[in-house]
Amino acid sequence: MVFEWFTDEVGDAIASYPGRISLAFLLLTAVFVAGLGNVETEGGSNQFVEDLDSFEAFQDIQRDFGSAFGESATTTQLLQREQNVLSRTSMLRLLRAQERLQDHGGLRVTGVSSPARTVAQQLDPEATTVEAQIDAVEHATATEIDRAVRRAAESPGFTSQVSEDFDTESAAARAAQASVTHDRDVDDREERVERVLATVGGDIDTVGSAPNTIGSSLALVLPAAFILIVGFLVVAYRDLVDLLLGVVAILMTLLWTFGFLGLADIAFNPLLVAVPPLLIAVGIDFGIHAVNRYREERERGQPVGTSMDVTTEQLLVAFFIVMGTTVIGFLSNLPSALAPIRDFGLVAAIGICFTFLIFGIFLPAAKVKTDRLRAKYPIPTMSERPLGSEGSLLGRALGGGVAVAKRAPALFMLVVLLTSGVAGVYATGVGTGFSQDDFLPPEYEEIPEWQKELPAPFSPPEYSTISKSNYIEDNFPQSSSVLLYVETRMGRDAALDQVYRMGRDPPPTVLREGRHAESQSVVTVVRSYADRDPQFADLVARNDPDADGIPEQNLGEVYDSLESAPGSGVGGVLADDRRSTLVTYTVDADATNGEVAADAEAIAAETSLDATPTGNAIIFEEASELILSTVITSLLITLVGASAFLIVVYAVLEGRPSLGVANVVPIALTVTFVVASMRYLGIDFNAINGVILSLTIGLGIDYSVHVVHRFADEFEETDLDTALDRAIRGTGGALTGSMLTTVAGMGMLVFALNPAIGAFGVLTALSVVYAYVASIAVLPSVLVLWDRVVNRSRPARWLRARRADGPAPRSPVED
């Protein structure tokens, strides 16, 4: 058999040339290290949605509608908090800050906006510059300012810029929002703006952009996970040399994988934070199994080369099965429409292949080399006893599942299946979601004190942006809108009428003005400008046969007039080539993304125009639906692919394809209980944990494969009970060490500053615990029932007799 030839050749090479093999792997590590310098990080939520239709429509809007959505323009948001931000002193302070920002050539400011400017223009309509507005406020009396504030309050744009405690009677508010627009981003923009703001005094700050928490999360999680893992490995290996070999192999796995990122030009996104703990988990499992199995042979008195030859012959098969099924699980994410999930699937699959090579070949070779050096030199040996050996406390504890399997396997499995059935029904209520909050850290005050007291760089930074953003969300009026990107020849006579009719009798989540939707479009621009300019109003009237305020003729002339008028705002709703237009509908801020998306789709479906809905609610809802699709598709591909792979592998290697089916039972249980736990803990499937089921199956198969493969090997030479006992006691010890270290390592993700990564760590740790329990406690009963059906049942005996062309005692029909 090809694979037996391969394992024999690898085993012989390891025993004959351990030093050369170790050196070759170290040289390959140097190659991958060269790629580390090319690794770039990519944060935020845009990377998860950039391939969505709704996001592409939003990009089309950015391209078509000039400075209102210009790609190169950058906005700095300001937050002012004082006793009364609408007092003369506070407004002058904000206006002077905006004036100094405009005068700062390095900031490339093209525009400023604030409630203070609105009030100033109420005082002096001719004051169009910030300098003139400062003069208007300086020379106004307190009474005139209060009256100007009240007039400004009639504009929704003004009230959205002041906090909800704004009182019209007292003309006072405790907070205000302002913005500064730059023609393009500049280096250290927010720091420069902060320095300018400091020159005017008062409490005016930049809100700041959403932080990239990848580096901080890695700095906190990886060292803590590494310390915990090394601690558990000390217990698992109980030998300094073996511990060092295991740690070196883990570091090599990480270097190869991250080096591959740089060489393949794949950006490090938030989802890939979970890859290092994942590879550490699988590497620990492989390492402990390899060393533990080798120690079993050494304990029997076998020499170094022979012990490792037996170990690699058995474990390379198990490692290959684990690698194959795990790779299938991760590659099942490639059909996802979300690019970071595809990258995660590819990188995790490549990392698992690297883990197989390093722990299947390098670690055994390094172990042989060091043990032979121990025979020549005084290298200390602390313990060579395998975990879970007969008579040990752990060995006795692991026998519980075997004891149940010997006494009442059918009854036990009936209870397990009933329990999992209830859990499965409960699990159907788990939700999906996609939100900016999935990528934002908690406020600094919510972080545990012990984390704050950690030395740099392990202590979490204070992201003031989060507290300011939460303050704005809690204290300012919240509004929501959807955008409709309409592609049509806007010069046609009926174009404006068709755009206007889209908002007639809008669905429930869209706010109304009478029977029509509250909206902003080229129609509202035409009507607004006609109210301000009598000459333009005459032009509209001459081209409006039905006198409804919407011109139906000579639209090119109407647009020409608007475009030549300063401040008309038509550039924000009509493309330069007049082949597309933008309609913005105001929607209920309390409505869910799903409700808003459904209503926006309904508006687009009812018009004959080519209209595409977009906006945050639409993009996030589409992403949420795709996440659910990813979860289902990945689950089906992984279960079917991994099951088929296991059946084929066990048929080829053991001549028992049914063992592949038995191998899948613990995995199905693990998946069921993980999803049920998600619902119980209130964790939805999102962009980060959407891959959790493929990961659960990958890790779960890792555990069950070791038990089933060891059982199959032992069953060739012994009876059922002995094979079960040896498989669970021999493999279970390594599984226990692997489970504890993996839970410790993945559990540290709970402390990641990205909350979605924290939830991912919880779910992965639960997956490992469930897979371990299913493999140690449930799998023995499954194997006993498998033996009864496949080997000892009457149909099985009759089929074996027929295959052997011997006389069957009785056919199943005769029975």
C-alpha cells in the first residue's frame, strides 16, 4: 500500500538521518521568516463587505456624486461638551477652532460644519465665512443669540448636531457635534487637529476613527496563552528537553504560517487572530501524542530507532487523517462571499498542513537525535513515563467511558441521542448578525483592573474613541437612512416623475411626510431651490405642464441652471453624466436591519427604474445573510466531505469503512452542543465566529480520530475490551493533556480587546471540551455498538461466510 510504503520510508529516514532532517526543516524556517516582513494588517468591517452588491452600490455612489461622497475626502468629527455649547463663549470657541483648522495649511481643510455656524447665519445671513460668523456672534446680544438658536432649531440638521437635552425655551444644550472636511487624508491628522483644538481652550475633542485592535489583542493574548500552554506542557512532558522540542515545533509552525501570509500577500485580518491559538492547539495535540506514543514503546524496552519507527508508523496515519479532515473543514469556507472568511479558511488549512509536516517529521527526527545524544552526553532526563499509564490516577479516571460501554452501551447511547435531540431543537433558535460593534473594544472603564495593571505592552490601551462614540450614541438624536442608487437617463422627460413616485405610500419603516416618504433627492433639490430663487421657479413652471412642482420637459436646461447655481446641492444627488441619481430615505432608527432592508428592497422592486438599495443597514443585513449561508454551506461541505474522507481512509487503511461512520458520531454531538451553547450564551453567528462549526468539526475529528485509529490497531491483535481499554488509556492521556492546553490557549482569546474574538475563544474552548468528552465518554459505547452490528450480528456473520465461500450456518431469512 502506498501510504504504508510512505510511513515506512519516513520512519526509516527519521531513524537513519534525524540530524539532516532537523537541519532541513530549520533551513525552511529561515525561508518563511523572510516573508514575515511583508505581512500587513487590515482592520475594521469594510473588508468583510467589500465584495457585496450593496457595498459596490455604495462605492458607485462615492464615485458618481462628487464631494458629497468623495472617496478622497476625509472627515474629522469633533465633540464639544460644556455647560452650554450654545452660549456666546462656547460658540465663539468652536468657531475660532474651526477657523484655525482652516488656516492650517497642512490639514488641507475644505469645509467645516457646526451648530455655531448655523446660529451665526441666523444672526447674519450674509455671513458665509467663518471669520464673518465670528463677527456676527461677537456683536450679537444674548437675547439675539437665543432668538437665533430658536430659529435654527426649526432645521432638523441643527437639532441632529446638538445633544438631546437641547431646550428651545432656554436655547441651551450640553454637547454639540461638528465636522471638518479634508480634501484627502494627511499623516497624523487627528493628532494635528487635537493640537489646534488645544489652543482655543474648552472641552473640544476629536472623536477619532474606529481603532484597529488586532495588534493590541495579539500583544495581550499570545503571551498569556504561551505562558499557560508552556505551563501545561511542563506537566504533559515532564522533561525539559521534550518541552523545548515541543515549544520549538510550535514556534516553527507559527513562523511558517505567518511567513506564508507575507509570501502570498494575504493581509492579516481580525479573523486570523484565531489562527495562532488554533495551530498551537493542534500542534500541542500532535506533539503530546507523538512523545506519549514513543514513550510507551520505550517503556516496553524498545531502542530509540525502533520506538520512533513504531510511533511514526501509527501516528503519521492518524495525523494524516486529522490533517485531511481538518483541511476539508477549513477549505469549506472558500465558497463564502466574505473575503476574510475565505482567507481564514485558506490560511488555517495551510497552517494545518505545516503542522502535520513539522510534528509528523521534524519533531520525531529531533526527538531521535536528542535521545541519541543523551546516550553519549550527560543531558538530563527527568521523566519518560507516558501520560495515562496503567495504574496512574489519570489512567483510572479515563476508564469511566469504557466501563459504561461494557455494561450498558445501548441504554447510554439512547440517553445521549435523546439529550442531543433536545439540544438540537434548542440550537435552531441561534441567530446571525453583523455590526460595527463586533469589531470595537469595550470602554476602558469596563476592562478588568488586573488587565489595566499589566506591564506594557500587555496592558490594554485606552481607546477614548469608544467612550466618545458611546456618548454620542447615548446623548444625540439618532437617525437612520437608506440610499437608493438609481441608474437611468435622467434627461428623459419622465425621469423626475419616476424618481418621485418611488416614495409614494412607503413601507412601514420609512418615515412619512403625509402620504410620501421623507427623502432627499434631485426632486427635493429642485423644489427647495425653486422656493429660494424666483427665476428658477419660473423655469420649473414653464416645464411643468401638470403644475405639481416637478418639471417634465427640458430637464437638461433645468439641471444646467441648478449646476450653475452655488449651493443648490444638486451635485450630491445627480451624477455629472446624468445617468444616475441618489435618493436618500429617512427610516425608523429603532427598526432592525432586516426590516429596513426588506422595505428598501420593496421600494426598489416596485419601480421600473434600475434601483439598488444600499447604506449601513442594507450592507450589514446582506452580510448577516451571507454569514448564515456560509455557516450552513460550510457545515454541509465539512460533514459530507469529512465523512466521505473518513470512510474512504478507513476502508483503504483498515478494510473497515464503517469505522469512518463511527468516527463521525462524536463530531455530530459536538456541533449540536456548541450551537446550543451559542444560543444559551446569547452569541450570534457573525463575521468572526461564522467559521466556528468548521473549526469545531476539525478539532473534534482530531480527538476522535486518535481514539478510533488506536482502537483499530489494537483490535487487530486483541479482543474488544482490551482494545478499548488500551485506546482510551493510551490515547486518552495525550488527549487530556492536549485538551487542557488547548482550552487554556484558546480560552485566553476571551481577553482580546475585540469582543467578537473573545466570543470566538469561548466557543472554541467549548468545542474542545465537548469533543474531548464525546471521544472519551461516548465513543467507547459507539465502538461497542459498532462491533455488535458490523462484526457480531447475524447478517455480518452470514456476509463473512458468503465472502469466504464457506457454508453459512443459516441465512438471515431462515432465522
